[in-house]
Amino acid sequence: MRLGFDPEAGVDPQVAKWATAQGKAVRSLESNEAQFRIFAELTPTQEAEFLAVTLRQIREAPRMLKEMLAAYRRGDTAGIERTLNAGLDDFPGLRARLLKDRHDKWLPQIEKMIAQGGNHVIVVGAGHLVGPDSVVAMLRARGIRIEGP
């Protein structure tokens, strides 16, 4: 908000409003409790690592946001990954906990949606869509055709 962005204009609230207006079912890939547990169950070392990454991202937020938006406009997924997940490469255990471990739990649900057919909209943070352990990369590794970068 400090950088001039309105949280109500983000993807999550916009998709939620659309789904409600269209009478669409809304489900979650993980519960709120599961999301809280990710942080509550960090080891003391991981807590310190997460704090270091978070403080760096807060300090560098204006630059990171500009870089991320520029990379997005270019379709540069590697640039998005470098910017969004900055600092996590220094802490592979933390990176796995925040990203890959969650993706491993999401994939069966996503594959079930694909098998059911029909149309499904899955909304996740951009950091989950880029990088070697992203949802996109993991689905592609399972032979699922993904369009886009």
C-alpha cells in the first residue's frame, strides 16, 4: 500500500468477487491452518532465515516490485523467480518448506481437477508459478501440457 497499490485490486479479491457473482464453487488447495503451520513449525534456524529473507525483501521492495513487473511484462519467468524468491536460494530447507513441500501436496488435487474435466481456475501467488520446483515445472515433469512460459 505504501508503494501505491490497492490490495483490493489484486488477483485474489478480484477472482473471489467474480466467482461469487457467477455462483462458482470456491475451494482451497490448503487450509488456513495449514498455511499457519508452515510458519509455526519452522525450526529456530528456519525462523531466523525467514526473518532475514523477509527483512531483505521489505528493504528492497520498491526495486523488487519494479523488476518483477518488468519481468512479467517481458514474459521472463526466470526474472520473476529471481525477484520474487530472492534470498530463498540461500536457504534450501526454507525454500522447500515454503514452496516445494506445498506444491507436492497441491499436485494431486490439481491432477484430480484435470481428470474431472471442465474448467477450473487455480489462483496461487506468482512465486509458486516460477522456478525449478514451481507448480508449473512439477506438472510439466508429470507430462501435463501447460501453455505459456
